[in-house]
Amino acid sequence: MTTRIAISDPLPGHRTAEPVRFTVDGALPHPLHIAHTASGDPVLCQRLNHQSDQRSTTFVAVLDLDGEQTLELGGPLDSGSPEAEGIRTLTPTEEDGFVRLDTGYFDLELCTGTAMGTGASKWGLRHFSAHYEGIDLLPSGNNAIGGFYGPFFTPENGLINPPEHSVVSIEAVEAGPVLHHYRLHGTIPDGLIDDLKGKSYAIDWIFTLGTPYFERRYVVDDFQTVINGRSITNKITVGDEFEGGPGELVFDRFASESGTWYRAGDPYAMKLADEVEEVIGTASGQQDRSQKFEEFRRQLGSGMESAHWDLYWRLFSAWERALPEDEITTRLAQVRRSAHVLADAPDRPWVLDTRPVDVSSVPDETIFTGPVQKSVEFSTTKDRAMIWWTGRPSGAFQIVQRKQSGWVNWGSNGENECPELPVGVPIKTAYGPFTQTWEGIADQLATPVTVTVGQ
């Protein structure tokens, strides 16, 4: 009996290597099958083990699509066949690299982290490039795509980046030539807030052959706490970092669908930096400072603006013990009080910009947006754009494009590290030469193709 799969795109335009999942009756145990398009072109189909059972089998294929396409599912395919070539695994570059993939479009490395408390300790994607340009957006390995932070990474909780202070175990849910699916499992170290203790998380990452985007989803144990004076229930900060090196920005503009409402500047960060300088400046000659404090003082003394941002947090982290907990509490209470006043000061109005925002030209090279579901950061000198779609809008985003250090950030938080992205929503992230077409790509991320299985 012939099984036909009809695929239809509800949107106009072309899709490149679009993942198509379909389910057929019966248990088909072979990991690979071959299908053919209406014009006879072969299409590799991979069995998805975690979605198949004795009653039905689910496959995934990737298709270049213009409107409509029909597949006819054929028989099993030997894994050694030339038609079975697809995603390749490469040798990781980092010591904690779990897997490095060549998806046919991306070259990326997923790491477990080392929990040593530095930028290079983070789990997540620590190297990431697209073949069309061959430039690693994370060359140093000291930053990462995919960390999640608030409400666990907040002054109130006395804990810095969970990606830096926890090691994840990684489960290979699927690993075939068409699709790789990894699930990260981890436990967040306890901070100071009782509401946030004993929490675990799982993060799903999905990469498909030749596709210019990847998918992920964050699941965290239920929690409710207060951050920035607001009740926060099951909302997190997801952060993607990028680096171009001092004086270079990989992305120098930000835009969102239908224009961007934002407030410029980051009073909290500046007050925190002021407090760091105050601590360091008054430390000279004091004999009771810890060895860890002296280590931070040497690193931060070379220049605050060019320092890795995580050093600010580490100085005030209860986990690091660079300062006594009572001093941390006192100093950060002062920072919060001042920042709360400055954040809502009359000289920080909400601005609506229908053009892409030049973030590096505004105060503190930072903006905080209103609710956003489709967004982009892109370069005005090179045709490169990173596009995000979230299954539900995040209540705010913090966007940083800091030219002096070359650090760029996309984070789903509002002022004073308040998390805004609902837990469990899907996130799709596309990257490529999409500066002029990003809105159409974002619409495709948000709109799945229609798949119908028949005889």
C-alpha cells in the first residue's frame, strides 16, 4: 500500500530545508526510509524513535518548499547508502564539548559546562557559525547561546549565572542524518531565596539537516517568587550572547515586528558598576579582604568598560565568597533602591521606533523593550541576521550591543533583571543572510507547514 504525504505552505515564498514531520500507521522499525517527490527526487526520511511505537511510526524529512509538495514513502534505506548522508559529527574544540555538529548549514558545538564560575564554564552553544560566511560568532568560548538566568541569576538570590555554576548531563534523544535532538538536564545551585531552592531544569535542542534555524524549549520546576518588587511565576530569562572582539559588533541593529517600543539605558547596570568601583577603590590597604576578592580586583582594575560583564556579578555573588554576605546584602540593597528610582525617572521615556534601533548609540548601549514575539539583531555592514520567534511573547527584552568589548546580548528580561519569558514556550532561532527579508523568515518560524498523510 502506498503512503502519500501532502505538504502545503500557508505562506507565500520559499522555504529552505524545512523540517516536515509525519506519522504513518504501523511499526516500521528501520531507522531510515526513502521517499520521492512528485517529480521523482529522493528525500531521506529518519524514524523518530521517541515518537514511534507499535501502532504508528513518525518520520522527519527536510524539504525545499515553494507552496506545495507531495511525497510518496518508499522502503527502508541502508545507512551506508550515499542517499543516507546527512548531519555529521565533528571533533569538539572545548574540553567539555559534548557534541560538535555540521548540520550542512551550521557548525556548532554544544557543551556541558564545567561549573568553575567563569565565562568559559557555561553550558550551551559555545561555538556557532553558518557555512555561508564561516565566521564563529563565539570564537573565544567565553560566551554562550542558550543560557537561562533570571530569576535565579539576580542580586536578590545572591547567585550568578547558573550556566557557569552547574554542569548539565546531555541525553541524545535522536541522532540521525536528518535530525539531532539533545536534552540537557541540570540542577540550579541554591541561592539565598528559599522559593528558588532545589530547582531542576531540562532544555531541548533540535537541529535538522540544512535548515537555517534551530529549535529549543526550556522546562523548569514550578516556582513563584518576587523579583524587582513583582511576583514572578514560572518566567525565566533566556540569554543568547555573541562576540566580535573589542571594537567590533557582529550585530549593530535591533528590530521587532511593527516597530520597537523601548527605553534606553541600564541604570541598574551602571549603579552596579559604580558599586564595583566603590568596593575596589576602598579596598587598598585593607588586610581583611579575601584572596578571591584580590583576584577580582586585579581583573576589574584594568578597565570596567572592557571587563567581561560576568565579573561584576561574580564580585557580588554569595557563591564566590569574595565579599561577606552581609556586605553583599547591604551594597546590593543600595544598588536596587537607586536603580528602581532611576529606571522610572521622567527622563527615561518610552520611545517607539519604526526603524531598526542603533543600540550602541544609546546610553549604556542597552535598550529594554516592551512585549515582543518576533525580533532580529542584524549587521549593517555584512548581510547577517539572527531572528527569534517565541511561542508566546516575552513581556520585555534586554538588548545590549557594547562596541568597546564587542559583546552583544539578547535576553528575555526587563529592568533590574526581571524575567519575562514564560517557561515551556518553543523558541525558533534563524541565522543567515536575512537582513532584508527577516520579517518573512520570522513569519515562517511562527507558521508551520500543513502536513496530510493519506493512501
